[in-house]
Amino acid sequence: MSKIHKLTDEVVNRIAAGEVIERPAYAIKELIENSIDASATRINIEIEDEGLTSISVFDNGIGIEKDDLKLVLQRHTTSKISNFEDLDALTTLGFRGEALASIASISEIKVKSNGWQISNTNKKISKIGMPEGTIVEIRSLFASTPARRKFLKSKENEYRQILSQIQSFALNHPEISFTFVRDNKTIYNLPASSLEERITEILGETVANFSIPISLKDSYIKINGFISHPQVSFKTKNKMLIYINDRRIHNTSLITSIKESYKNLLQTYDYPFVYLKITLPKEFVDANVHPKKEIVKILNEETVLQTLRENIFETLTKHNLTFSNSSWKTRFTKTDLAKSLREQVSQTAEYKIAKVKKNSDIIQLHNLYLVTETENGILLLDQHAVHEAILYYKFKQAYLNKKSKKFSVKISKPKLIKLTSHKASLASENLEYLNKIGFEIEQFNETSFKLYATPLVATDLDPETNLNETLEEIESENKRDVEANINTMLSYLSCRSAIKSGDKLTKKQMKELLRYLDKIDLGYTCPHGRPVKVELTKQFLEKLFLRS
Ligand code: ADP
Ligand code: MG
């Protein structure tokens, strides 16, 4: 790497300043970025107490020259840029020369490189024995700034943020081997591999099995990666991994565009998994707009968004999107309980709200919309939403009738469930809550849990999938009380059991839906908040056709 030097005041003034080390995860992010910038092919990360006691990152990159070691802990010293022009054509992840200095101001830091070391407590350079490369050790992070410590979240939450940083780099660099050790326990030991193997290793087999490759090579934009089959979706955006010119970024308009390409293949609050590597000419991307470098400015953002939308949409349409039962765990195990729930409800729901005109016909359009006549106009229905709302109503009634008896149901043989490291951390933090809502569950080892019983309302769902989805709900901060959680599970159950968009319905099935619609007041939205029905009144139609 070229020599480290102090940036001139002019360059410093153009650099987006800001405190970047708010939590251990960000310190780790900066250290890994430095290792990648140093062309490392191996990076070993170790933490104690979520990084507060110690963080150590070793890499086998090109290292720092002895003379330069003196400068690394000073502010605005970098080997990566020299002048204005370099800022517009960055080839490295770092460029501000601030990270190590910022860390040095809030911890004890030691930098060892190619046989020499320096620390912020002993500024004299001394010789040491070590392998080629660089080791950065941080101890007592935030010890001198107790106020900062107070702002940290729970231990497991901080750990997951660290994990998520490491995962993000590991996914973007399958050619680098990574190890990650937490409190002397190995979490990851990832040899250099293919991207597919990395995805399986980090995000689990389900995601890997339902990934669709995507690629586009245009004159100015290159897109490469994977997007998920709509059969798998998640309650949070954290599996939307987007990299622009090798930098992981969090950009709301990109996320919205991607969701738009899935159109009605996903529910409103569901997100796909995407791993997208977008390459744009360097001069189109400005990384110098955000202190943590998590947002970049794209010069021609609208065009990029449009290209991306079209590309994802095309990829999805070319792919066979038929739902398969075999791989993503069969969602439902048809238990007797579910059957009895369904039977019970056929006699419920007594009150009427006659809206649909008697004996009126009903037709299906685009295998999705149903059209019928009301006393005062035309009724349009979304077949999935309406069926979902009916099922939800029925299940809720049945649950209320059964409620007093038993809360969770033993599964015939305790099930050992292996979770991803991320989900395992969530589960272990929320064991008590999980047990409260009806999962009888205990931790077996780092990432495996033993499940003895599932919530009564959810016996119709595959326990493993249900646990995974509940954890996603918990993560999206929707931790609810027991009753509310039951509502959520009932809404899952209804959503997954309901007819889908694209299903061809017979007249009989359509009439059956109408019959229920007449019987119960479903309100105007499904449990997910999407409209179920839209009425175009005669008055509205008359206005539309200029008859009044
Ligand atoms: P920046 O990455 O923005 O240049 P940092 O404070 O992160 O600023 O690092 C300062 C300098 O220290 C870098 O420019 C680089 O020359 C050197 N450096 C830091 N970490 C490493 C490493 N792991 N391997 C080689 N050089 C490093
Ligand atoms: Mg850096």
C-alpha cells in the first residue's frame, strides 16, 4: 500500500465528518474494511463481551510499513487518497483516515503490522514476533465514555449487529476466508468458497434453495447476484443485501424499487431476500455523503432504479414461480385440530350485512379479481385478500371457542431445530417470551433448540417455519402480548391457507366466497391491512360516464 500521509485541510474539509464509532459493530466494520483494502485473503475476528472487553482483527494483507505506524492512530492520516480528484474515483472502502483515530480516542488500541507494534498508551514503536499481516486489538471500548455505553442496546442485540456486519462482508467476499470467535466459541469458520456456498453457510439452505440468479450487463450498469423466489419472504429488510461498487449500502428507494418489481407476489409487509452487486462507473457514485458510508449518492439514480426494477421483474417472469411444497418445508401439517377448528366455524357467524345483490352473477378476471353486483353498484374483490379475511374470521371464532382449554400443544416427538446464528441469538434472548406465547422450547447448543410444544393456534403450521417467522416478527420489533401474538399466528394461518392470486376458481368456489361475504362483516381490509373489496357506486359510475 502506498505511504500514509496526513490529508491537507482542503481535502479534510470536503470529507463528510461525523462520529462513526457509536457501537462495537461499527468499530469492527472499520477494521474489516481496512483488511479488505489491504487485499487480505484471510480475516480472523475475535470478540469478548460483544466487543466491549476486546476486539481483535487479524488479516494477512499487505500490512503497514514501520515508518507509517506512527501515523495510523492520528486523525486524517490515510494511504488511500491524496487529493480532491481521488474522492471522486474511490477504489477503496476507507478514505477518510479517521477510523483508527476515532477508535483510539475511546479505547485502548494496539496496531501490530509486519513485526512492529504501536499503541495509544505506548506511542513508541516496538518489535514483536507475528505472522505477515496486521492485527488490530481494541480493549475497553467506551470505558472512558460511560455515557456512550448507556446508549448501547441489549448484549444480544449488539452481538447481532456485529454478526450482521461480518455476514455482510463475508457474503460480498466469498473469496476471503473468515473466522469469527465470540467469547472463545467459534461462530464461523468459513473457508474461501463460491458465492453459492457462502450464501448457504450464512443465510441457510432455505434461502439458498430459493435463490434465482440475476445478471445484467449494460454499457454503464452491471447487476449480479440472486433474488428470492416469492415462496420465501421475510418480515424484515435485513436480508436485502445491496452493494454498490462493493460497498454495502442501505438505500430506501432501492428497497422500494425492488419490492415494486415483486408486485403482488409478496404481501405488503413481507420482504424478499436479495443479494445484488451493482457496479456503476466510479464517477457516478459519491461515497462521501454519509459518515458511516452506508448511503451513497448515485448521480443518475432514477435510471438505475428503473433498470433494476425492470431487470428483477424480467428475471421473475422468466422463472417458473410455481409454489412447491417439497423444499420449503410443507407449510401445513394437516392436523386434526385444524380440521376441527375448520368444522366448528362452519356453524358460526350469524349476523348479516346484505350487500351483494341477490342471485347476482360473479366472474373472475386475471385469475385474481372477482366482480359482482351490489344493490348500489359494482363490487370488486381481491380473491386472496377476501379469502384470507374470511379464514381469519373463522379461525378467530374457533379459537375463541377453544381458548379456555389448553394453550400449547405437545408435538409428538421433541424436535431439534437448527437456526442460523442470527436467529439463534434472537431465540436465546427471547426464550421466556417464546415460552409465554406457547412454544415450549429450550436451548440445546449455540444454534440448536429443542422444541417440545407449539402454540395451540398454530398447530396447523410447520413448527420450524412458525418459529422462524415468529423470530422475524420479534426482530421487526413487533413483540406482542400473548393475545396479539395469537392474532398474528391466526393471520399467518389464514394467509397461507387462502387461495392465491393466480388460482383459477370455479363458479362454485366464487359463490361460496360470496356467501361468506354476505354473512360476516369483514371490514374493508384483510388482516395484513390490504383492501379486500372496493365498491364502485352507481353514482360514481354515472359521474364517470357523464350521465349525471
Ligand atoms: P482509512 O481507511 O480511511 O485510510 P483508517 O483510520 O481506517 O483510515 O486507517 C488509516 C490507515 O492505516 C489506512 O489508510 C492504511 O494505510 C492503514 N491501515 C489500517 N488498517 C490496516 C490494515 N489492516 N492493513 C494495512 N493497512 C492498514
Ligand atoms: Mg479505514
